[in-house]
Amino acid sequence: MEPYHPDMIITNCPGCPFFLDRWQYVIAEQEGKTYGENGNGIPVLTYEELAGLVLGIDPWDLGLQVHQVGPEPLLDKMGVPYDPAKKYLGVDEKELKKPGLPTVLKCC
């Protein structure tokens, strides 16, 4: 997909988004390489998540904050409104644990 510069990857099965999303993180950690624009990964959404965004459902209510590849560049490109301050708030407005971001370690 690298030469095509996709804005997102859309999947239709429950396992594919996990692997396509998670392994971008692993590749970034192990190889120091990302495939999206500006050093970001390529967001991976199920067609249900994409439909929810188009229908106006809040991205954090859809659970996009648990994806390894951050969805914000895609949300901005699509014009989807979101509140960054609410990204990691649970139903009771308590802060949830934040996932780690990949770090690119350069040797020598």
C-alpha cells in the first residue's frame, strides 16, 4: 500500500482490523518505519466504524481511541468533529489508561 498513500484501510471482518492496526505498531517499533503520511500509520477501520463516523457518531463513542494507529489525521481530513480532551474518558468521565505510542530507537 505504501506507493498509493491511502487515507485509511477499511475491513469487513473482526480480525483484520486488529492485525492491520497492531502490526503497523510492531513494524514501527522493530523497523523504525511507518506507512502513513507525516510519520503516522494508516488508520484501519471496520466498515461499521466508518458508517458510524459518516452518521455523526462521536469517534470516541465508537471506540476509535483504542486503535494503535491514531485516527485524528483521518478525522481531520474527513471533517469529523471530535474533542481531543474526551478521547480517554470513560462513560463515568474518569480517565482511562492511554495506550503507548511506538518509539523509533536508533542504534549507534
